[in-house]
Amino acid sequence: MENKKRVLVLAPHTDDGEFGCGGTIAKFIEEGHEVYYAAFSACQQSVLPQFPSDILITEVKAATKVLGIKPENLILFDYDVRTFGYRRQDILDDLIKLRSEIKPELIFMPDLQDVHQDHATIATEGLRAFKFSSIMSYELPWNNLSFSTSSFVHLSEAHVQTKVNALKEYQSQAHRPYSDEDFLRSVARTRGVQIGTKYAEAFNIVRWIIN
């Protein structure tokens, strides 16, 4: 993107934004765009017992710092995991407040076909709140039965490494198979091959507005 933009990343749970578009976040910040990150749940109900229940709050602060997001641009909500469907109006109200306060020009959010109930709620309400903005949905292969790769962002080795380093801050999630560095790099490599470069992240264009 040539002109500096205000970008808002919607993460249903802490770490979703890093998985879905961590390399792109790093690239956009490097290019001087203002990136905001809103996470709606720190998943305290599903944290493994050997960790403090609020560990993901600590981890998301560290991870987004690695990506280059300003501490004041990290917004944390406190919805219980797997209950978003019951809190749709509250979530929509929060999204509309973000729209009013940040006035973002580009939104990254989960795909509308994401099968996780919380992700689906953020995607649906995100579209409702930001229907007058450009919206791109990010890829989470373990939740996407299908995904339309209608847009790509070229990434350098440094961007991929920054994404990997950010996700390493989530020690409480290290047991997840999709946290593995080899997997993260394989997805970025696959998407890069699709567009004739080494690394990329893929997105589905939900809405694209040209001024």
C-alpha cells in the first residue's frame, strides 16, 4: 500500500491475528502504516492448568510488541471463549465503538467460512460493523474447510521470522500443532509459490473500496 493507512486487526482470541496475518502486520508497520490489534478473549477458561489463567494477556502483549504494534494500539476485551454467539450485540457495540474511535481504512478478520463459533461471530459482526471499509479475511487452515485466496501479500524472510518470533511468545499454546515453526513456514512458502515469490500470506477479499 502506497498511502499510509489505519489498519485494524480483529482477533477473536489472542494469537489469531498473529497466525492469520503476523507477517503482513510486520510488513505494514515497517512501511509506516498505523496498525491496531483488538483481541476479544484471552481464553482463560481453556488455558492449560500449569499456566496462570491470564497468561495469554501477558503473551499477547509480548507478541504484538515483537510485531511492532504500539502498546496503546492493543485493545483487549474480556469475552469468555466459545460464548461469542450469545454476545453478538455486545460484540457489535464494541466493534462500532472501535470504528468510531479508530476510523480504520482496512480491516483484517477471520474468514466468513471459519468453522470456529467465536471466529464466525467476529467475522459476521465485523462485516456488519465495517461494511463501509475495505475488509480482508485471513487464513487459519485448521478452521477453514475452504478458503478463497483472492489476494496475497509478499513477505520477506525477515517478515516471516518476525511472525515466528511473535508466536513463540505464546508458550501456553506451544502444544498446538499449528504453532510449529515448520508449519508456519510451510504455509508462507506455499502461498509464496502460488504468486512466484518465496513467502506470502493469502487473504480473501471480502470488500475492497477504492477512493
